[in-house]
Amino acid sequence: MSPELGAEVTRLREQVATLHSELVRYGLVAWTAGNVSARVPGADLMVIKPSGVSYDDLRPANMIVCDLDGAVVEGDLSPSSDTAAHAYVYRAMPEVGGVVHTHSSYATAWAACGESIPCHLTAQADEFGGEIPVGPFALIGGDDIGKGIVATLSGHRSPAVLMRNHGVFTIGKDARAAVKAAVMCEDVARTAHLARTLGRPVPMAREDIDSLYDRYQNVYGQPGASSATP
Ligand SMILES: [Zn+2]
């Protein structure tokens, strides 16, 4: 590994370890469930959480570096049991730099019902550009989860998919953007659930959703800063 690549891997080990604490902070994970990964730019590598390690014990040094077939390149522990799904997404979607997986309660309740979250909120239009789609049922282990994620999100505005009977996978241009999508997905899923319990959520016009999405993705935020990662 060249010194430049080594420095990039070191930076991403720190970033991925730190981002895992955001999953805890926002209440998206229980016990050791959930994981964050980052693509190593310019290399066919990713940095991902080790399997079965408590969130309190996650450190830059125990993050695992894998190739994009999921084989361990650096690290003493086994990588996340979802490594194959992350690797599949990186192979199939070159624009993706970060992937997150959680079983966050509200979003996963929609996944349990096999139901996409319809767009009834401006915040959802901003972030997801419409509905948050449901993906197919897939067993863990092989490429089936990755295939389901890619098939659902390719050409879709939403950076989040609700994998049926399972949980949430999000993608982003980097790991931080994917974590943000996971946080916002749970927030939207919770409000959508509350709205359903209160009554019948009011549909939004397609052109209003499009206008909100365009403004948020292209105009919102500080000049020169990406709205996707404020
Ligand atoms: Zn899972």
C-alpha cells in the first residue's frame, strides 16, 4: 500500500469509527446491529465495522479494510456480516462512497409491512425526492441483499431503501452522507407513522415535491457547501 493510500485508509478508519457513534446518538441501533462503511477513493477497497463488537469498543484500529469482493485486506477481526452487501453496492454503483445499514425501529416497521413510505412531508421531498422505496426480501450471506439494494436504488432519487422484513440500507457520496440519510429516513418514518395514526396524510403534488427536491439539493445551505452533507 502506497504512503498516500495508507494515509487515506487511516483517515477513513477514523471517520468510519466516529460515524458509528452517530448511529448510537440518534438511536438507530441496538446491541451490535448496524454498520457503516466507506469506499477508499482510488482503490478497490472499503473500510467497514468488525462483526459483533460493541459500539463502545469501536476504534479506528479495529475497523476492517476489505476489497470489493469482501475479502479482508487489513484487520484482525471478521468484518461485518453485511460486508457482502456493502461490497456489492460499491461494485455496482461507482458513484457511491458510503453505505449504512440499520434496523432503526420506525423505518424497519415499514419494511416489516413491505410498504414504501409515501411522500407527505417537505423534509422527505427535500432529502429523498419522493417516496422511500421498499426493496425485496433477501437472505443474508450472498449477493441477494446487495442485488436488492442496487435494483431498487438505481435511477431512484431516494438514498434509502427499506429491505422487506429486514431494515434500512442507505447510500451516499461518502459515509457521512449515508449516515445522514439513515438518520433522516428514521425521522421521516416516525413522523409518517404518527401521521397515519392521527388520520389520513395529505398527498403532495408531484411538482411541489420536484421543486423542493431541486431547491434542497442544489440551492440550500452555505455557498460552496454540499446540501447533502451540511
Ligand atoms: Zn440487518
